[in-house]
Amino acid sequence: MGSVVVIALLVVLLVTWASTIGPSGVLRGTGPDQAQVPTATDSSSTSAPENPETVPPPAESTGSSPAWVRLLALLLNVAAVVALVAFLLYSGRAGIRRWQLRRFRRRRVAETDSVDFEVIEPPARVAREMLADAQDQRRTLLEGSPRNAVVACWHRFETQGGAAGIERRPWETSSEYTLRMLDLVDAYEPAVSRLGALYREARFSEHELTEADRQDAIEALDTIHRTIGVHG
């Protein structure tokens, strides 16, 4: 960038110099402004002819550059200055944008290094959401009919996974997604299997679940919450 600025300045200087010079001046003579008149006292001037080699040449009249040349030089000067100013403004704005971008990137890096929860791994996020919802999820099992309570309890695992930022894959069923969330937190597999079986029975069977089934679901859920992350 520095070399470009220097070249632009040189162009301005050259244009300014070109506008100030005109035809080169020559030595000015003081040639006769009228014919020499011989006098009575100067007899030699009337008797001897002048030597043409000794007569000084007529002085050339000095002049300045034409008006259109000076106007063109002025316009070139103005155009060069405007171009230089525009270039400097553009370069300055580009430099400011680059500086702001570098500052923004440094701030983001600093924030990422200083804030731990932004880099928590998926299993830890899911475990945190499950434990935070444990009391409400258990309360769901105690309300309503056993069938509806078990179904609602199982679906809360899916809600917890979504709250942790884990998206359900297009080919996954609701149960498959829930099992993947429980596998991420390494929940106790026998308890997961028992609660899953109760959910399928409540969801797809025609007979009603009993209070004993509700109690089995509560015990399985408590075991899942108690073993989250323990076996990882």
C-alpha cells in the first residue's frame, strides 16, 4: 500500500510541474525600437555601412502557455488529488474493517476459552438436562392413569434430549431416539429395558396397566437417574 501512495504522490507532483512550465524563455535583447538616425557628429555611421554580422538579432517576445493548456493542467491536478483522496479513504476503510474483523475473532476465541459450558460434550449436556428434569419426570409417573403416566414419562426423555441440543435423526423413531439419549448418558441398561418395555405395553397394548406396573416404572426411573454417567 505504501508504494501505491508514493506513486500517486509522484503523479500529482509531475502534473503540477507540467502545468507550471511553458515555452522556455530566451535571452531578452534590447534591439532598436526604431531606425537609427545618423547624426552630424557621427560621421563614421554615415560613411561606412554596418556589418550585418555585428547587428544583434531581434529579440523574441516572451509569452506564456495558452489558456486552454493551463485549464487542462488545473483539471488534471484536481482529478489527481480527488483520486488520491478517494484511494486513501478506501484504503483507510478497508484497514478499519480488517482491524474490526481481527478484533472480533480474538474476542470469540477468548470467550470460547473462558466459558466452559460452550464446549460441553453432548453426553454431559444430555445428563444435565435429565437430572434437572428428574423430579418433574418422576412426578409425571404419579399422576393420572398408569398407562398415560408411563407414556408421558418415557416421552420426557425425548424432550430432554432436544433441550440438550441433540437432534432426532430422520430415520429414528421416538423410542430409538430416546434409547440413544439414554445410551449417551450410560444409564443402567436393565432399568432402561424395563421402563422401555412398560412404555411399549402402555402404548400399544389394549389392556390397562396396573398400579404395580406404575411402581415398577418408578423404580426403573429412579435407577436410571441414579446411574446416569456412573458407568461411563
